[in-house]
Amino acid sequence: MVSDIIRTMKVSELGEFGLIDRLAEMVGHSQSRQKSPLIIGIGDDTAAWQGDSSVQLATVDSLVESVHFTLDTASYEEVGWKSLAVNLSDIAAMGGQPEYALVSLGLPGDTNIEDITDLYRGMLALAEQFQVRIIGGNVVSAPQLVINVTVFGSAISRDSLLTRSTARPGDRVAVTGPLGAAAAGVEMLGKGLEFEPEVVVALRNALLRPLPRIAEGQLLVEHDVRAAIDISDGLIADLDHICQASRVGARIEADRVPVALPVQASFGERALGLALAGGEDYELLFTASADRVEKVRKAATCPICAIGEVVIDDKHRVMLVDSQGSPVSPSGKGWDHFRVERGRR
Amino acid sequence: MVSDIIRTMKVSELGEFGLIDRLAEMVGHSQSRQKSPLIIGIGDDTAAWQGDSSVQLATVDSLVESVHFTLDTASYEEVGWKSLAVNLSDIAAMGGQPEYALVSLGLPGDTNIEDITDLYRGMLALAEQFQVRIIGGNVVSAPQLVINVTVFGSAISRDSLLTRSTARPGDRVAVTGPLGAAAAGVEMLGKGLEFEPEVVVALRNALLRPLPRIAEGQLLVEHDVRAAIDISDGLIADLDHICQASRVGARIEADRVPVALPVQASFGERALGLALAGGEDYELLFTASADRVEKVRKAATCPICAIGEVVIDDKHRVMLVDSQGSPVSPSGKGWDHFRVERGRR
């Protein structure tokens, strides 16, 4: 199942996505004989299975102190908010409605109770906004803060799910909002960069208080969009996930990529690179016919930008081109948790 | 909501259960206005909510390297098995049927791929045995191995759930199997104790390959038992959870507590203490009328022992008595993750 060469590799050599592929293969092989109403297993934004009358969705994500955030630059409240937000974003990327959350905390024994109640305050503020109930979880001792959140939700039907594998050649590629502000926030906080107050607040909030695009995901479903993903790893990397799963290529026009204004204002020539490869924007990236994208754009309350198109490509590549269609070299391929060159908060 | 005195405390001072109480209070206060089909939130073995035709269950637990296990004495395969088993046990304690699992791994980058596939092998072996499907999860970088497993399941109806709050004075207290072997395994592995091969294998398997009592939980439901918990913190501590939730007391006859044979054979006078307070047995502790306990005993394929009774007690105490009814002092109150005096593997 797993070749001998891979067996002897380290996680950092194989990378996060490589490891997940191997584990998915192993699980699929072991469990292929089981019958169940499973619709989507490992490899999309959430798992999905057929319930009695609706489709059930579930997703999990972990934030680890000093890997995904540091308490030097983020408050407990912000960490709480974000730990729930990244999971709600996965539900948004399926076009679903989040309903319940389980919270599992790993904590050092000398953590202040007040800090943990602050963490919960941040989580509850977001939960309230999206009518999500925190229904349980657990607390264990750990050498550093680890927040693991599982979110359950539902979708109308299996045909309404926004998946990664349904992009078709000819589709337009579009995004729900401006990009790059979270990655710019990482740099600002990590390097102690100073900007004008409006920029500081915008970058900090983009990184630490992202707003999951729940309503927008459902709007995509209403307009018969079928392919979407949330931008957590970076525009190029997440579009790459869609291309691999859909067995297509994509061409992105660099000039059309919406770079968040505070990033343009503060990062000059590097702004586009942050928007393309920075990650953690938690906007939705989707593909659909030009006609459907235009209908979504008119109905949405957030900016919707068509930035390229899905093409036939045996190698399932994401190509970045200029306005004349000539290739442009992207500055990075997004975020891989085990192959990181820069700090991430 | 949370008093000033508590705010300034450390997690290790307040303890795991104290912290969970505070967080439950905070969540309840914040979300009391939300309407939902929630049946059980924070404070039982699993959360439960009304689905379209059955009750949905969800639970989460984390194992942290060097807190809950060490790879010096446990194999990756065993750690994988156990990380799923502790969650299936929570479903068993509700009388439910486990269905799906999400696995979230935190890993150092220099972990060998083979070790992680071994971990999955252990998890899949148990999943197959109980027809549970692993449907997704995620992988993040972390300074040490953290395995977070969320399990979803279902129960027939809300009236069939085995909860902590339904013990009634006059009920017998009973357990599904012999106790103390997992705690003895902790001591054996931690201190490098040497025993005869049969004892070594039995203690190691009790600790690292526990078998969740799924069928037994469902058998309790069939026999109209209403109150149960799984023994993870220790017999006394878990019975204390039932007493607090049900607002009753309990009296346990020390001589009736079933101490596992390998523990009797290897730990002499300390064997009873391990059975009472050791924890991690993952047997079911339940209360019901003498008549129902007897029916369960006849129908079960595992040993069922009546060990005491539920009594009226304003202070909701667990009392340990000898065969004459005189108080015996228990050697400990079970396992609290933040107030641990001995190592746990």
C-alpha cells in the first residue's frame, strides 16, 4: 500500500498533503468493504454522509501554540475566535450550515483560568454570530496550548455540495473577497512592522478574526455552483487542490487577482505574492460558468472577482499569466505545514 | 459568571473537572437563548442531539505524547488503537452505536512516515472490528505527537440514552468487568516491573488495547438501564461523576469490587487500590434496580458484578465500606489530568 521508499521518509520530506494522500489510500483500502451512506471521505473541505433527510457534514482542525500562533502577538480571545473560524470556513466551502462544535483543549497546568475563559469568550462570540452551539469537548494536559475544534453541520442534499472535484474546463475561476491581508498580518506581527492604524487593525483582524463565508457558500449553492474550496493554504495552492481533484488545469490572470487594499498600501511590490501564496484568507475560491459567476456577483454582498478559467491540462497545472496570456512565475506554492520557510502566527 | 478568585487561579489549582464546570457554565450562559434540538451538552460521556429519526452522538478525546503515553513503552500501533478506543468507549457509555471518526494529528516534522502508518494500522484494526469509518481529519505540525479523535454515532431515541444524571436511590451499582489492569499496566511499564509472561501481556493489553464495551452498552439499553458512565478516571472518581450529576450518594462494598486476576497476582495488597482509583479500564459502570442488574448479568457475555448501591445523601458522596458496612478509606480519588501524582502512559 505504501512503498518502501515512502516508509523510510520523514513527515517533513513527504509534506502534509503527501502524508494525507498516503493515509487516505490506507484507510480506503482497509475500509472498502464497509457499506455506509458516506458521500465524501478524506480529501475535501469536510466529510459528508447522508442523514435521514439532510446531508451531515463534519470537519476538524487544530491550532498549536508556537506553530500556528504565538501568544506574544495574539490574545487568547483572538486564538479562540480563529480556532472556531477555520472550521466554520470548511463548512462554508461545502455550502453547508454549521450547527454544533466540540472543543478539545490541551493546556499546560500553569495556564491562568482567566486566559482560558478569554479563549472561550472569543469562540462564543463567533459561535453566537453564526448560531453554532458548543456542545462538549474535553481538556487534557499538554506542554503547550493546543486547540482542536470539530464542527458538525448540514447541507440540503448531496447534489448541492460544493466539492473540489467538480470543476470543468470552460468554467471561470472566482473568489469571494480580497486576498493577502492575513499573510500580511503574519509578517507585520512576526517582524514587528509598523503601519498606519487602519492598516494595522485590518491586517490583524484578517489574520486573527477571519469571518467565515457561510452565507456566501450557501449563495453559491443557490446559484448552482458545484466546485469550491476555502482559501487556507493560499490561492495558488488551494486552486491546485481543485485542479488535482477535478483533473483539470487552471489559468489565473495575475492582474485580476484582488489584492486587499491594506496590503497594497503597505507591502508594495510584494503584495501580489502575498495574495497568491499567503494563505489563511478564508475566502471562497470557486469555479462555474461565466453566467453563474455573474449572477453570484450581482446577488452577493461581498466582492466577487473572476480571476481566470479552468482549462484542459493533463498535468493539472495552475498557470499564472499576465494580461497578454504570457506565463508569470508565482512566488510560492502556498502553505505546507511541514515545509515552511517563513513564520506563521 | 466566573468569580474573581477563580479567574486568577491556575489550571493545575482548579483541576480538569473544575475548569470544565466553569466553561460549561460560561457556554450555557452565552448560548441559552439559542433554540436547538440539543439533548445533552457539556457534562456527559458524549453530546447528543435529536436527528431526523435517531439521536446523534459526538465525542472527542486527545492523547498527548509524554502526558498520556510515551513511545518508549507504547508502539505507534498501540497508541493508534487506544486513541480511537477511548472515544468508542464514550459512545458505549451512552448505549450508542459508533459510526464515523475524524482524526486530527499533531506531528513533529521528523516523524517517520512508517510510524504514522503504524498508528493508522492500529486505529483501523479497531475501526474494522466495530464497523467504524474514518472519514477525515487533518495533520498539523506540533512539537510532540498529539492525536485527537472525534467519533460520531447514534442512539435509538433520547429515552434510551445512558446518562450520568439518572441514578436513583435504591439502584444497585454494577460494573461490566474486572478492574485495575490498565493502572497496573501503567506501573509495570513506567517502573519496568517484571512479571510472568501472561501477566505482562494482560496488563499491557488492558492499558494499550482496551476493548470498548459497545455491545454491553446496548445491552444495558435493552434492559431499560438508564444511568451509566465508562471508567476512564477510576471507579471511585467516575461513580462520583454519577453521584454529582444525579444528586445522590453511593456506597461501594470493597470486597465486591472485581479486581482483575493479573493485578491480584502481581500487586498483592495494592491491587484493590488500583481497581478503585486507577482508571483507564474502559469498563462500564451503571446503576439500575437489582432485578435489572440480574437480567443484564444473565444476558451479558462479560462478567457483571453488583458492587454497591445508590443512596440518599445530600453531600453526594461515594462511600467505601467493608462487608460489615464500616467505612474504609479509599486510596485515591482517581485521575485528574492536572493533579497527577503518578505517571500515566
